[in-house]
Amino acid sequence: MTQAVLEARGLVKTFGHVVGLAGVDLTLYPGEVLAIIGDNGAGKSTLIKCLSGALRPDAGEMVLDGTPVSFSSTQEARDAGIETVYQTLAVAPALDIASNLFLAREVRRRGILGTVFRMLDTSGMRKQAKQHIDDLGISTLQNINQAVETLSGGQRQAVAVARAAAFGGKVVILDEPTAALGVRESGQVLKLVRDLRARGLGVILISHNMPNVFEVADRIQIQRLGRSAGVITPTSHTPAEAVAIMTGATTIDQVRDAHQTTPTG
């Protein structure tokens, strides 16, 4: 059995009297896309913030590659190999594509120019950025020196995903990556998600878009009221059933019982 790359066990997070997470488990395997769906207030954002180091859970544990971990910052999570692309993207519009890929990870020149004068290896970063873009097959980003503010929404998303792919050694978390994108640009982002999976990374996809989720996810974890309502797959359940479980109209057990009592012929 393949070892999980990331596990969460019994995560609890409260904000005063508001319960964000009420004992949530999660298991992510290498080379897998795990989608997390749920209504507003289901705990999706709180969960990914705990996984990415933006929040510390009040209880429970996280395990990365078989080793218990506890992050006090997003930088610690990044250093451990977990990259997160938030819905806000966190790109620097005035900087070019290459500079955005190496944001907060700038490479300095060798020797005295880098150590004393702290000069950046701009040409080296541009070369590496171009290689990362090419490796991911992102054909929409041709000019690595282009300012991000001149890019479309889909292209900006591609930059953010490319940055996560370049430095996310184990896990990439994507928060609503196709929100506000057209059909064509959404398709390009979903291709990137598949490429990340093909490279052996574990991918967590948070999305409200059911067609997108059922198109690329291997498994789908349904969050409801701060808890996990169950895990399904695109082959075991329909989008309508997923939404019904998500909204509380039915439960995963009721759907399973209905499947078992439905005549096949």
C-alpha cells in the first residue's frame, strides 16, 4: 500500500464559540488529486490554512511522509514541501513572470557580488523560470520578462501554479484555481493540475465547480459544518449526489443504501 504523503488526524480549530473544524481527518497520496468540496462555513478554508501553516490547529495532528509535523508559519510548511496557491494568488503585478516565480526565493549572484553586494542572479532566475514553465507545458506564457499585470486571469493563475509546482516538493494546495476564469482558461488550469499529478505530487483542490472537480479529482472529500461528511469518487457518485451530501439533503450512507437497493437490470 502506498504511504500517504500528507495526513490530518482529528484536526480541531475553534474561533471563540465558532467551530471551524470539529475533528477532521484527511489522507492524500502521492500522484493524486484530492478535491475538497463544501458549502460556505463547511471548514474548507480553515482546513487548508491548518495544512499550509497559516493556522495552528487546537488539537489533532498532521503527518507528512510518515513524520509528524507542526507548522508555526506558511514558510515552515513551504520549507517542508507544501505549497499553497490561494484564491487571491499573491502575485506581484508590477514584477515580471520570472521575478514572481522566485518571489521570496530570490537567487543571488555567486561570489562577492552576491554575498557582499547582494546582487541577484537575474539571468539565472529567468533561465530557470523558463525551464519550469516549459516543463509544465504552459504555452500561454511565452515571454518570461512580461509583467504579470499585463496577463489575463488564467495566465496569472498559471504563474501562481507554476511557482507552486517549482518549489512544492511534495504537496500543492490549490484554492478555487478556476474561479472567475472562462471555459478555455479553466481548461488550461485543469491541465496544469493533471501535470502536477503526473509528476507525482499530491494535489489538494478546493473548488465549488462540480464539473471541474469530477473531471480531475481521484477522490472527493465532502466537508459539512466543520466535519468530513465522507469521501467519494467520481465513479462512485454523481455530482448531484455530491451536492446533496454537501448540503445535508442526504448522507453518504443513505446514498450507498440507495445504490445497493437500486435494480441493475
